[in-house]
Amino acid sequence: MQGGVPTSESANAPATPSRDIKAAPRSAKAPPPAPAVQSAKKESTTPDVAKPKAPPLDLTSLETRLKETKAIGVLTKIALKNQIDDLLDQFRDFYGGKLKITLAELRRPYDMLVLKVLSLLQDSDPALASAIAASREAIWGILSDPAKFATI
Amino acid sequence: MATRVTDIVLAVLTVTCFATPALAADDASIKKDLFTVITLQGLPCGEVVTFTSKGDYDHIASCRDGNRYHVFLNAQERVVVEKQ
């Protein structure tokens, strides 16, 4: 970037909403777990035949759809590509030992970037937004695995 | 003769009526694109109200909040937003 504004995710990231799950007060008179809960847990150990499977990840298709969507302007697409490339560089540096952070710390800029893309698409191209949202964990699965990442 | 002039005037008006919204829509999409790029960089804008094009990917955007930005694609194919 030549004198421009850095595209660092951390600099632009809005604050994440705080989660006060642990802070929620528990009643002292809370009843002990009912037997029904235990039976439900036992049921959950049975094979998950009815569970819907995640759709197979098709990165090429998602990339093509992102390039062709009219929901995002050309400059915005290039700016997003810049930010994606920056994130991929961070992963390369991380796996190369140049970046002294944890994988968990790379998850935040990844999530932020996905959210940016989703917010840009959700109104004008909801189908693509859904496809990207559904692929979110699968893409992270590739990024967070050095062997899979090397194949990108 | 009068009929012919009327026909020409009508044709011009028709073209103007259809072409102007198309141009305005294009203008609006560029403004939206510029606004999105500016905000993607985390910079304040509010809304791009006007812009001047210096090239295909080279614009000066004026925001409602008074900020002005030079938005362009540099030689490394990176979108750069410079506050003016």
C-alpha cells in the first residue's frame, strides 16, 4: 500500500458483543438435573442418521459466484480480494513460523472478513450469502490445516 | 413539417427519459461502491454524495460528513483510499 490506508483487519474490526453467559445468575434453588435430561443424553449417543450433512465445499464455484455477483461493486470486490490475500499471507507467515500468534488468533480476522462479505451480500444476493455462511466452517477447516492450506 | 418536428422532439424526450435514469442508476452504483470501499477501510463517510472520476478506477469521493477521499487502484492492484 503506497501511502494508503492499511487494510489490517485488526485496525478496522468493530468490537465484538460481549457474552455474559457465565455472568448469568443461577438460582440457589435450581433443581437437580431431571432424569429426562439423562435419557436425552443417552439418545444422543445413537448414530446420527437423521442429522443433515454439511454441503460439500466447492471453493471454485463460490469464487466464481463472488466474482460474478452484481450485489458488490468492482472496487469493493477488489478491496475484498486484497483483504482475503492479506489474510492468506498471514496464514502463510503463521505456518512458516514468521508470525508468532496462535491459530485461534487468526480465527477472529477470518470471522470478521466472512461477516463483511455476508453483510455485503445478504440483501442483494441472499443465495450466495447463504452458500458462504454454510461453507464458513469448511473453509476454516482448510485454512486451519497446514496440509490442506498448502494445496490452496 | 410541424408533425416531423413534433416526432423528433418526442423521440429526443423519450431517449432522455429512458437514458437519464440509466445514467443515474450507474452513478448511484458507483457511489455505493465507493462508500462500501471507504467503510471497508474503517473510514468515516456516512454516504458518498458526489464523486469525480479521474479514470476507470480512480475517483475522488465527497462524503455527506464533509470527508473527501481519493479512491484508486494502484499498480499492485490494491484499492487505496487516501483522505484528502
